[in-house]
Amino acid sequence: FKILKLSYFNSILSVPIFLKRLKDKLLSSEAESSDVYRLPTLVNSVMLLIMEIEGLLFKNLNLPFGLSVICVAKKEA
């Protein structure tokens, strides 16, 4: 494969999510719990807008940090 684009993703939300997970870890009495749950419609719409903005940034920039790594590659013959 030839790497066409390699970048981080979920950059805009990485700091707030990191802080929330740290708070949950420090204050939670449960051993293991998930931070995945259904969000209110308005919050979900804002999150979708943020992801769309990052998608536009991703086309022109390599994001310097984030929660995910994304790679676009092309299979070479």
C-alpha cells in the first residue's frame, strides 16, 4: 500500500474528552464502566457538526493530535 494521508482525527474534542475520562476515573467508584451512551439530539447534532468541520480540516491539514489515527492508502500493483 502507498500511504496517501496519515493524520490524527477527533482533535477538537480530544481535550474535553480526556478531561472527562480523567474526572470519571478519579471520581468513579465502579471498577469498569463505559462512557458510551445515547446523547440528547441537540448534543448529538453539535458533535456531528464538529466531526464535519474536522473532515474539512483533514482534507487540507495533518492534525497534530487527536483521539484517533486515520490512514488513507492506495493498493499498489
